[in-house]
Amino acid sequence: MSKTPTSRRVLVTGGGRGLGAQIVRELAGAGHEVIFTYRSASTEADALVKELGGKVSAKAVDLADEPAVEKFAAEIENEAPLSGFVHNAGMSYDALAAVMNISEAEKVMRVNFWSFVRLSQSLVRPMTRARDGRIVVIGSLAALHANVGNGAYGASKAALFAFARTLATETARRGVTVNYIAPGFLDTEMLAPYAQYRDKLQAGIPSGRLGKPEDVAGLVTFLMSPGAGYITGAVLPVDGGLSAGLGVQR
């Protein structure tokens, strides 16, 4: 059995800003070589590459565009093998289930779910041949707990949940781990549309605060490490205790 490396070549989707950028920072700080994708955050991506230096590179890819994803998948198949993959890219869309716009919901599924399926197909085969690989999916509590207006987003994250756990069982004997992180409410740009509910959100979290990108990025970095080699198929909430209790508090 090959020895688990301490330094990896890792792909991070959606690494230009917010949580993704923090994941890129912490992985690079741990000694990994990181390639990250971004869609529109070109200024932030350039700044991040400049900040972190030679072990980080960026690639513009619209994960909602199927031909663009196919092209990118072919590119990574022809480059040096990657032994780490973090699917962080995500798109949200709020609408009541009965009036959901199917076209918008399909776009969410394309970014959040189908792009992961396609890219994992390109990455898993070299990992299983090498008998070494780490895959981390950034999911959501919305996959596990219903929320009004979150039908499309929650469904996409639930699809990720089911697929990731299946992939974990299929690849475990060949040295590949696949784990699903379910963040709660993180203090990033994605929370900006709900700013008026900020105090109410915080009050409902047992720890009394919103999550920070560092809270999730540190776990991602650990899951890439040799010490996480026996953790696979896990669902790991990072939510300040939100999912541990009943929704109605006394």
C-alpha cells in the first residue's frame, strides 16, 4: 500500500471569493498545489494568485455551461494527475416549489451537482489507479432540513449528498475518501440577500454566531491530510450546533 502524501495537487471549484478563496488559502498554506476555478470573480482570482504565489493557479470556467465543463474535464485529464478535489462552487435560487422556474432550477443543478459528477469522473480514475485520493464536497444543511423557498438549492445539495456517499462506497477499497461537509449559515456574500434576518439567524444558532469561512476551510484542509485517511462517506455539519437541536427553542 502506498504511503499517503502530505502534499497534494488539488482542484477547488469556485475558489475566487468567499469560502472558496479561504479554502484555497488554507490548502496552499498547508503545502498543497492548488488549481481553482472561478466564473466572474476575475479580479479577486488574480489578487488571490498574486497573494499566494507560485503554488496556486486559476482557471475561468462557467460550470453552468456544459460544453465548458466538458472542455475543462478533458484538459485536466491530460495534465498531471490531481489527488485532491474540493467541490465548493455553488449557485442559489429562491422560489416557492409550486412556482419554481424550471430553467433557473436546472441551472442550479448544473452548477451545484452535474459539474461535480462530470469532474469527479475525470479525477477518480487516476486516483483509484494510484490508490490515493481525497474528495470533499461542500454541501449544505439545506440538503438535510427543509426551508421555505429553498427547493431548487436544497435538491441540488441533496443530490450531491447521495452521489458523494455512493462514490465513497465505490472507491474506499482503492484508497480514495469522499466526504460531505454541510455548513450552516456562513458570513459570506451568499448571505447578503438575507441581511435583514441576520440577528434572527444568529439567535437561533446555539453557538450564538454565524459561521466564518475559516470554520469550514480548516476542516477541508484536515480531510486532505494523512490523518483523515480512514474518514470516508461522512456527513460533517459545521453549523455551530444548529442541526443538533429542535427548531423551536425555549
